[in-house]
Amino acid sequence: MTERLLLVSTCGTSLLTNGASADDRTWLTKVANDVEVDMARLTPIVEDRRAQLAAADEPTRREMSAELNGIHAVLDRYVPRQVFHLLVHTDTAPGKAAARLIQEALGNATLLVSASGLRTDELASFRAALADLTKQLDELVESYRAQGWFVVFNLTGGFKSLNGYLQTLAMISADRCVFLFEGAPELMEIPRLPVRLAEIEELREHATIFRQLAVGYTVRPDTAKGGPDALLMELDGEVTTSVLGDMVWARHRATLFTEKLQPPLSGKMRVADRVQKVFVGLEAMWKVQVNEALDEFSAYLDHGRSLLKSRTFKKLQGDPVLGSTHELYAWSDGAAGRLFGHYDANGIFVFDRLSNHL
């Protein structure tokens, strides 16, 4: 018997496709990677499954959904006194709908987890989403483990492309990784591997590469020579982070961003000494926000990458800050932080100062 169980389960769309008509199954397969679909078509399917779940007993629910079948198998195996569910789903309309139905069936002790772009039709966005997902799961899992919870990754449901990645993550960070194959009476369990994550010193020397990858830069293999093989890998002629690399970056990113104001990633940007002086006196969480904002702005300058809504970049009205024409939001927790700057005669954007919102 397990006292407290954190159960991380991947969710696919089996609850929607199982028992569906041939036409509905064909349509669901066709829109499997779509963020927006014909809701007039999807909603009746969802409502039908919701009604069926409400009327079904546990054995019937397990027949309806691979996800619920795997979850109940884990609960039967570990018999926890307390359980909390993390349901990992794709960033698609069918994926979200199916995950919400699973959440409703399980009750309040659940949290839906996903990442923007977590769908399999575009490799670049999928890789970026996996890095985001790794960060979320690593933080959640570590917080629960610190409180003595037993962590199990249940990969019975979901999609192969996602589950293969999460299996590696689970074998490093979870206590167990489990599967329930269709028709099998018992779970297959894989224990946690005795793997030591790379120390921060191994990451610090190549931090620029990881910073670039985190904000969407393309990194060529020749520019990443000498980088840690366990943390980086080559895919289709470009460098990307491995599963272990995603985890290491997720865990050590804040430490690196707290240590110092990182040099600009873009040659189109410069940071004045005045900003550095203010940065030194900031709280750690705000130092991280400033470095993240500057890295994201570098990608905006170099590649036109869209900024998050929380990173609003706009022209100042009037002349509220001497010499500055624009502001970039750095953080909005407590006293809002803003980076003020201007374009110089050569088109280089210079951040003049860092201060609270005017």
C-alpha cells in the first residue's frame, strides 16, 4: 500500500474513438492534430461519451478508455490512501476534450498538463513543446517528491511519439514507469534508473547553446562542437536538446539566470551598464525574468519570433524616460519591472535602464 501517489498519465483520444461510428472515427483521425475543429461535429461526440461515463460502472469505463483502464490498474496495484493525477494531453481540440472527460471521471484531485504546440504534425513546434512540458513536469514531480509522494508515470494511453519521450523522462525522475498492454492482466513496471543528472558546471560552459534553443534559434552542429553529448543531439542537420538535456536545463536554468546578467544572444541588441547595476540588486526570481525577457527579445530581433503577451514591447508615449523610446515588460509580480531602451543610429536596440513601471 502506498500512502500518497502522484500519478502522471498520458491521455490520447481513445475515449472518443472507442465505440464511435466509422464516420466519426475517420473524422477524429483526420483532425487529430487540429487546434480548432468543427465544434458542431465534436460536441455531440463528447456529450455522448460524457453521458455514457456517467451511467457506466468501473469495468465498463475501463473498456471505454485505455487511459481509465491504465489508471485503475495502477490504483489496484498500489492502493494509495491519497492520489493526485496529472493528465498529460496534446495541444489539440480532440486531445483537450478527451482529457477533460477523463478529468471529470476521476474527480477534483486532477490537473491537466500540456504545452503550446504539443502536437505531432510539426517537428519544430513539437520539440519546443516537449521542452516546455519537461519543465512543467520536472517542477511538479520534484515538488511532490520533496513532500514524500511516490511518483508513477502511467503511459498506457496517449500517443507513441509523446510516450516514447516521457518514458525516458519517467525512468530518470519517477519512482516507476508503468504500462498496461491491451488484453494484459497486469502492469509492466520499470523502476527508476540510477542516473545522475549533469552538474551545473557541465552546463554553464555551453549555456549559450541552451539559451538559444530555449527561445527557438536554429543551432548548427558545427557551432555546438564540444557540447555535452548526453544533453544535445543532432536531428535533421540541426542541434536540439535530448530528454536529459531538457531536464538539466529545466533544473539549472534559474540558477544560471540568477548568477549574472547573461550576454545578449543577438548582435542587434546591447545592454547598458546601468541595467547591470540595477540587476545585481534584484531578487532572484526577477533576475530570472530579466534574463528570460532579454533572450526572448533577442529571438524577436533576429528571427521575428512573436513575444509572449507577458513580454509586451511597445513604444512609449511622450518622453517619460529620458533617452528611451520603447519599453519591454520584464515581470509583473509585485512592482512591475520594465526594461527601457531605444534604437541607435545603426539600428541596434540599446536597453538604457531597468526600473519599475512608470
